[in-house]
Amino acid sequence: MSYHVNEKGYYGQFGGAFIPEMLYPNIEELRQNYLKVMAEPDFKKEFGQLLKNYVGRPTPLYFAKRLSEKYNTKIYLKREDLCHTGAHKINNTIGQILMAKRLKKTRVIAETGAGQHGVATATVCALVGMECVVYMGEVDISRQAPNVARMKMLGAEVRPALSGSRTLKDATNEAIRDWINNPVNTHYIIGSAVGPHPYPDMVTRFQSVVSKEIRLQLKEVEGKENPDYVVACVGGGSNAAGAYYYYLNEPDVKLIAVEAAGKGIYTGESAATSVLGKEGVIHGSKTLLMQTTDGQITEPYSISAGLDYPGVGPMHAHLYKTKRAEFISVTDDEAMKAGLELSQLEGIIPAIETSHALAIFKDKKFKPEDVVIISLSGRGDKDLNTYIDYFKL
Ligand SMILES: *Cc1c(COP(=O)(O)O)cnc(C)c1O
């Protein structure tokens, strides 16, 4: 069984590139070049140096002593929250901006929902001095004012998507339209392990630095590269893909993917894609997605904007179908409690996305000798108002 993409761009039955004819040249250029470019010594060197000196890698693998005592197992936190801009997303945008430069692009576009990927994209465009246009639904623009301000401060243009529900899906449509109209000079930076092939594989490879580091760091502290569990929250699936990457073919390492159950899986207000999803096509790839019986995409809900996505990347759909990863759904309430708990036990305020991964300890039991790695995907600064409202702090 392979858990990596095949040469046709599929993970088992999922993946591929379901794109409008007009987009074919753009995707084909990327497909033919991405592995070649990533293998160039110059590219590797520049990527490695920026990850080190700009992003701040390697990020620590921190033994969470008090959390471990509470749940009677050995918990390590992979501190992606300490990356520049506060989450793992920058690993991918750094990789893609260097890819854009190698492909001689002079302009970058992106779409964003909550604004986190927009900020990570605007950041790397400022870093290399590239023109940056971020599409964002008009509704999201008014809900996410601080991130809109960040993008503008970084020199990006934020263009409102005015059609449909004026949220992420509409911003994605606008970005695709832009790319069709600007195929030669523009690179489209997708922010998670989603989209048409080769995006899911390219994003996963850029994020794989996370598990590469975990192996070395764990060897130092535990004398072995393999933990018993790797746990990550899943929106589109990029932080999970990066944390799993070097463990995919290590059957003794159990993988746990945590999805947002919102107000409860069956309440109609959730983003538990694996449980509720059916096979379909979203953002150019065949995967599991939440849809009505006649194939309309269902609006997802989660208290966490980063997990509020109706699909999941094709690699994760495959990991679910093959049972390589165990999928667990966590509600808003459970996540918020876990976020408060980590803050008070370890002095680390996590992003609400990440709090979902931390909530598994309440129900799932681990052995005292188990080594459990949690991908601490981001920090909670952006979520303070949500925490304040929820806990009446
Ligand atoms: C965006 C985001 C996620 C969800 O995205 P993935 O691609 O599934 O990783 C998770 N955690 C944080 C902190 C995020 O910003």
C-alpha cells in the first residue's frame, strides 16, 4: 500500500486534477517542474536557509511534563506555533514563493478564508518583493479585520469576492479566474494540502520538514525516531501531512487526524468531513466532501476558522479509507476546554485549530510508556477574542 501520490496524481482513488480546460497550461507547467525544481541544490539551499533564519526552524520538540502527568502518558509538542507569523503555514508559502521565482513568475495570487493563509502569502511576497493579490470573500473581510490590515501592511492588495455566499469558496473561484487570465506571469499559492495535482503533493513536501525534524529530535530525547502516535488537527490537511510524512510507511507509528465536529457531528453545524463526507470533486481534486444528496457542497461550521472547510485533502481521504489514520471528531466545547487546559498546564496558548488536537486525551486512553507527538500547529493570539467571549474572561 502506498500513501504517497502516484505519477497520475492520485492517492488510491482520490486526487487527480479536475480543472477547467483553460487552466491546463498553468497546472501542467507546475506539474512538469515542481519535483525538478525542489531537487535543485540551489533551491534546497535557499529553502533551508530561509526556514532556519527567517521562519526560525527547527522548531522545538517540547516534552509537556504537566500535561503528560495529567494524562499519564508521554506527550511531546512540536512547536509550529513558534514559526514566524505563528503557524506552520509559512513553511509552505516560503517553498511556493521560491518555486514561483524559479518558474520566472512576477506576480502571486492566493485565496484566503480566515486570513491566515493570506497573511502567510503576503509575508513571503514582501520577503522577495513580489506583487501579491489576495482574494477574500466580502463577508470574511469584515469578520477578519486584523488579518486584512496585516496583509495591507505587508503590501498586498486584498480583493473582495462579491459573488455567492461571499466567503472562501467564492474567493477561490475569483482566484482561479484571475489565474486563467494571467497564466504566464502569475503563480497561485494554495495554502493547504488540497487542490489539483500537484498541489497536495507539493504542499505536503514543503511541510514534511516537520516530521523530518521530529525524527531527529525524538532520537535525541527518546533514543528512537518513531513515536507511538502522531496527532494533528485537519482542515485541508497540511500540518497533519507534514507531521505524518516520514511516518507514513512506518506501521508501528499510529496516525491520528482530528476534525472539527462543531456543535456536534449530526447537528448540521460541523466540519467532520471524514464521517459526513462523500466522494466528490472540490477545488480540482476528487476527495471526501460534505454535500447534499444532489451534490451541492454543504456549508461547514466550526468555531475555528482554519478547520471550517467542507472537504479534506486527497491524501487524508486515502488515509481514512485505508484506515492508515484514525479520524476523531472534536466539538467546539471540547476544543475550547483543551485550549484553556494547555494554557494553564504549560503556559502555551494554542490556536483553536490546534486545541482540537489537544482535546483527544479526554476520551482516548494511552499507555504510560506511549510517546505521543502533537502537532502544535499554531498560536492562539489570533483567537484571543474568541477565547475571551467563550470563557467570559
Ligand atoms: C490553517 C490552520 C490549520 C488548518 O490547516 P491544515 O492545512 O489542515 O493544517 C490548523 N492549524 C492552524 C494553526 C492553522 O492556522
